[in-house]
Amino acid sequence: MLREVVGRAAELERLRELLERARAGWPVTVVVRGEPGAGKSALLEALAGLAAREGFRVVAAGARGLSARPYAAADELLGRLPGGGGVPVPGEFCGFMAGARAVYGESPASGESRENRWSGHGGAPGPGEPGDGAPGGRNPADGADGAPGARTPGDGPRTPADGGDGGLEARAGRLREAVGRGPVAVVLDDADGADPRSLRWLAAPAGPGGAVPLLVALAGDGGPGRTAPPGAEHLDLDGLSAEALAELAAVRHGMVLDDEAARVCRELTGGNPGLALALLSLPATRTGAAPDHVLTAGELREATGAAELPGAGRWLDGLGAHALAVARAVAVLGADAEIAQTAELAGLPVRETLSAVDELVGRCLLANRTPLAFRHPLLAAMVIGGVPAGTRAALHLRAAEILRDGDFGVTRVAGQLVAAGPLGQEWTVRPLRLAARQLAQEGKAEDAARHLRGLLRQRLLPRLRAAVRRELASLDGFVDPDRTARHLDAARREAGDPEIAADYAVALAGLLTDSGRPTDAVAVLDDTADRLGAPGSPAHWRLRLHRASVCLDGPVALCRAGEPLDRLLADRPPDGGARRELAGLRAAHALRAGEDRAAAVRHAREALSHGTDGPGRAFWHGCETLVRADELVEAWTHCSRVRLAGGARPGRWDHVSAELLRAVICRARGELPTAERALAPMTELLTGAASTAHLVAARAVAVLVEVRALRGDTEAAQALLAGCGLDQELPPRQHAAPVLAARAVLREAAGEPDRALAGHLAAGRLLTDCRVRNPALAPWRSRAALLLAAAGECAEADRLARAELDDARRWGTPRAVGTAQHALAMAAGGPRRAELLAVAVATLARSPARLELAAARCDLGIALGRAGRTDEARAALDAALAAAGSCGARPLARRIGDARRELLHGDDGEPVPPALSGLTPQELRILGLARDGHTNRAIAGKLFVTVRTVEFHLSGAYRKLGISGRGQLPEILPPRAGDGR
């Protein structure tokens, strides 16, 4: 019965086509090429079965194991022909490939040189080749003593003529004679190892002898320097696809591979079936997996660390000592091993290393390129698995020294050190720590944690060990904060050194605070301080400052219970680190009070001095102060120090904080698409963490929601809020204020101004309770004033706008002042509105607030148009439209477009009547439709807004006009001015 060859349907179909050609009388030679294990033998076996079924007489042999005498392979095949003294191959099964029956794939041939065996067709020996009767040469068919007729094992049946061209012609004639009696298929496996004369013999019947029904199928590895007979068909066996490997696992091992496991299998083996089966046999052997066992990607990767893989000897046996040393060196050095470093690690001169490399390339172990690398990762694991543990550790340590001395990068050096294990070398500590930080910045958190765990296996000083454990906790806390918190608390309690205990307490308090547990964080800090005593010590100062920072950012009750800043300033911290933390606190307090921008910036710069590590509390306070002071370039520079590599996934909350700061800066510049791109890739992470009240996640969600609302993507913003559970009632914590403000922006964009107003006022109450007055942090009063003015409640809008303007002038940034001036202008009516808007535009033009400037210019253009100053209005609206487009603010751009069309409408000779000058374009449209008899629901459908929005605008317009309902509209609303088109 013919066994299925998994994943080779296309190749089998091609072989069927070639069989048909041969049956029709056209001689065909096909060379099946592929690396060892690719399935050449299995495919030839399948071909033999197909040929037999089609009526071919099949003769097959394998060149491996035959002697090197001339025509050894030819005689083996001729001996199997009927009447040739041999036994014909049964039609239904070709049994010459035991390897193909045992394992899908075949062993590599021996390491002997395989020069081009096809040169010199016609029978002439090449230069220096031991020929049949060549002068000065000895016939290899002779025995060791030179006597003719001496035989060696594997010679096969002897024929009368072993030498000279007559030998070739006689053998070719016998094959032609057999073909004359009917179609013949000649199959030779491992043809690269066959003697040259036999290969020439195989080509002879297809030469001048005319058309004959003959198929010659050969298999070889197709490596460098291998060629095939002219005119031969080539069938190259590439690696199997992931889907085919999953099928192979099910057929051969009864295993089930999911998509990820199949992809990893292909990654490790290159799709080589023989290697895949060797790999798949390891988990089955280790776990005793039952049939249909679902194999995971993790199990496959773990299997590569096995001591020895099945079938390793078939790849490595016969390698010379130098080749084996080079193979080990390349396996230890990893991908892209340079030749010079490989030679040094192997202990060989470069010339001998190059010869060994050629041997390994010929054996299909190494890829034919430089820098050196194995063809497939599993081959490297196969080589490493055969090295004794002590030798392996010594090789990794020596490789680390070679890479260090060659400046090959700290991550490559550290990778060797992790593989070597703890060997008591003092110099290894620094590269392991540096590599862990670099890997974390590249988004490779698991690798970074592995390096830190490797470092903890070394003998370290107590302070250094504590620092490494805290670094590891920052990575582990990103994945499992509760478990990490328990470990940090245990380490804190066990620490005998006060400084170490304080370090653990600060790390634990930071984790608890970020996880939405600030009260627990304060309890940890207080408990540690009580245990330490010594109020003036550096450790006590760290606890005291961190407690003040946690209280400052905590819930309302905790914020009010924090230690006053004046009391902290009465004492002087004992070291620079504590002084920078205190500077960060002073910057945060100054930012909240909003009374001295210069002092706030000065404290922020002190907090960020001396290369402060990562986005800790001092870093966050310093950068946020710079952003709110509109020192955006300086803030961006600090954020760039800790940013992730492009496209990397965050591995610590510090990374998320840095991306959040970058998004806040982009939002402040009006670069809405860039701000969204900074946070959108982390949506899934933020959604899960924000639902558990994580401080950084909640802030990031608030920024992303506001940005999406301003861009007009209200559905995505609403979905994000709902996914986090932040669309419900929120507790009175400070992280709720930005969420409330973002929800208000979203509701305004969705056409729910009354709910938007309530949201801004709720955020304002919470900020006031936490003693935050600076409008640069949250301009809630100006935003509420704009909504009130649109609803006709101008007195309340004026009160809020004036209060914010007073605070904005104390802070002093053009953004804060101009934003408040814009709201104040919209609370005014008549000609004064345009005058005040012109002042606001001039102020905002001196700031980086492009989006706020575009909105103010839009309102200025509308006001100028209503005053009949058409040219000025058009210029303001054109500038506003360009700015809104560059900011990516689609709703604002649509509003400006509506205003421009309204302006053109007025140019037709019918300006808006003075009685209607206080109405917005949207109110005019809604009033016109209401005057014409449309219901509120119909108006909402025409204008693509909600019924609630229609009701809001109608009630606001009625108040402005002093009327009680739509029945009075025909009396005061001219048809043209109220046209709802």
C-alpha cells in the first residue's frame, strides 16, 4: 500500500505528468533536490509505487553504502532488472529506502566531497579521474593489492565489463534492451554519492538512441557545486507550510498543533519534515502524550533545550573534528556568527575554519552565507544538545568574553552569560543589568526578566541584589501585580538594612498606587517608617517624600490628609536623589496652584536633572509641569530618553507612562492623529487595566477618548469607555477628573450638550476639592462656559469665563489665557463678541495650541460675517479650516465648512437680520426647519443629530429670541435666513 506523502501534493502531481511523458516514449530525467530530511526518499518511494501502478518495471537502489568503484550503482540497478541476475522490484512497493519508511526524510550522505558527477557526458574521464584503463591509474574495482577482480562489500552483482568505454556501452545497451520490452523507471536515491560512471550511464539511454519509454529519477541534496544532467527536470523540495506540518503531526504522532504551535514548528525547522518529526517526538516522549494531544508553542520551544534530539547522529556522524568544533562555536555564538570570532571560539586558525565551514555547508548544516548561521534553529539546538554541560558553560563564557572584547553589543554578551549560568565572574553583573534595560526598552520584557533572574543567581551585594529585584518587580508587576506585591512585601519585611527596606517599600507603594490602592500604599510607607525610626535618615526621607507624592495624586480625603509642603521644605533632604524628589513635589504643587509658572518650571527642571531614571513620580511631575507650561520641546526631549523602540510592546507601566506623556504633548500641539497613534496600539492593555482603576491606564484612556472624540470617531471612543467600565458613575478620586472631562468632550461631539455640561462641572468640583485651580491642567470652566453661551445662559457663562481668565493670567501661558478669552467672548453678544474674539485669536496665535486657535478663528469668522465684514470673515474661516484639517479635527472642519457656506449665503445680498445675529448657524438651520413644520425627530434625521440635540438648540434659540415656541417663528424668521438647506 502506498503511503501518503504529507504536504507534497503538487510534487506528486508533477511526477504523474512526467510518468505520462515517459510512457508516451519520451525519455525523462528528473532530479529531486532538497536538504537532508526534506522527504526526497519518501517522494521517490511514492514515485516508484506510482510507476508500478502505471505498468512500469521499476528498478531502484540507493547509492549510500555502495563502493566507489566505477559503475557500482549501475551494476546494482542492472542486477535488479529481470534477467539481469537480480530480483525485480515488486510493483506495489519499492523497498530500497528503509530510512523513508522509518522516518519522513533521509540521512545526509557522508562528508566526502561530491564534485560535479555529470561533466564529460559520453564517457571520457575527467582530468585526474581514475579511469577505466587510464594511464598511470589503478582501477578502483581492483582489490587492495591491485589484483583485478577483488571485491568489496556493497559492490553489487558484477558484470563482465567493468572498464573503458566498452563498459559504458555494454551497460547502456542492456538498459535499452530492457526499455525495448516496455516502460522502465530507474530510481536512484542519494545520487550525490554515486560514482561518476554510473551517472553517465544513466544519461546514455536518453542520448542518441532515440525516443524510449524511460523515466530516470534521482535524488540529491542540491547543495553548492551540485549540478544535474542537461535537460533534466528539477523538483526542488522546499520546507512544508505550517498547515502541512500540523497535518504531519496528526498523521505520524496523533498530535494536534494549533496555529501558533504549527508556526513555531516551522520557525524552528524551516518546514523540514525530518527535523519536524524529531522535534515532535520529544514532547510525546517526555509527557507521554495521548493521541490527539494538543501541543503548544511553549512545549515546542522547550523541547529545543533537550539534551539530545532523535536522529542527531544522522546529521553529525562523520563530521571531522574541525567541522564539529566550528559547528559548536556557531551554535554557541548564535545567528550571524562572524568567521573570526568563530575561529577564536573553536580554537582554530582562520584557514582551517574556512575549510570546516565548507564541510558544514556541504552537509547542509550551515547556510551558504556569511555571517555564519545554521540553516534552521533546531540544527543549532541539536549541536548544543550533544555538548557536555561543563564544556557548554565554558564555551558560553568564552563567547561572552570574545563578544565583549569585540564590542558586539551588550545584549549579545549578556545572552551568552545567561546561557553560561552563574560562574562567579564579577565583570558579568554590569552587562546583564544594561542588557535587561535595553531589552525592556525594545519591548522584550520576557527576555529582560530572564536576564535579571540570571543575574540574581550570581553572588551579589545586598544593595545590588535589592536593586535587581526591584527592576524585576517592575517587569513582573506589569503582568501579575498582586503576586509581585506579595513578593515585594515579603522582601520588605525580611530586609535588615533600613535603606533596602525603604527601597522595597517605595517600589511596593508605587505598584499599589498605580493599581488603584493608594490607601494601602500609604499604610505600607507608614509601617516601614515606624519600623525604621531615625526620622532624619535618607531612608526615612525617601518614605516621607513618596508618601507626600501618593497623597497628592490620591483620592480627595487622602489628598487633604497629606503632609503640607511647607513642613517638607522646613527640613533639607540629605542627598541629591531626595532633593530631586522634593523638587518634583514642589513643581506639582506649583502647577496645581497655578500662581508662579516660572517657579514651577524651575522646580520641574531640577526634578528632571542628572538623567532621572524612567517615568517615576519625579519624572511624571516634572514632565507634566513642562507640558502645562507649554515648554513642549523640552518635555518631548525628556520623554524621548525613555521611549520604547518603534513598534515595541510595553513591558512595564513606566513605558505606558512615557507614551502617555508623548500623547499629551501631541494633543497640546493639536496633533490629534499622532496622539492617537501613541496610545491606540495599547488599547487592549489599557482597557483591562483601567477597569481595575489603574491610575496610568485611566489617564491614558481619558486622553485617547478625548482625542477620538475631537477627531469625530465617537463610536470608538464610546466603545473604549464602555469596555473599561468608565462610562458609569466614578468614585471621587483624582484619576476620575480627566475621565469626566473626556466624557464631556465625547458627549458634546455626540450632540448631547446638556450631559457634556454636567460632565465638565462634575470634573470641576472634583478638581476644586483637590485644590487644583490652574486652568492649564483642566480648562473646565471655559469649556462649560462655551456650552452655556450656546444655550443662551450668557450670565453664568460670563461668570465662569471671567473666573478662569483670572487664574489663567496668574499662570501666564498664552494658551490658558487665550482659551479663557475665547469663552468670555462667546458669552458676550453683539459687536463686542467679534472684538473679544479677535483678542483671543491674537493671544492663542502666540501659543502652540493650534486646535484651540482654529476653534477661536472659526467663531471669529462667524461673528465677523454676521457683522457684515465678509472679507475678514472669509480670511478667518479659511485659516481656521486649514488649521483644523492639519490637526485632524474632522468635526471642527465640518463646522467651519458650514460657516463658510453660511457666509456665502449672506453674500447673495440677504445678510442675517440683526435680531438673529446671536444665533449660531446650527440654531438657524433648526429654526428654519421647525418653522417649515418639521417635527423634532424629522429635524434630527435631516441633520444627523439626536432629538435631544434639536431640543437643546431650540430651547436656547427661544431664550435668545424671547419667544415661547415654534408658533411665533414665522413672524420673526425670514424664509431666507432660516433656510434649512
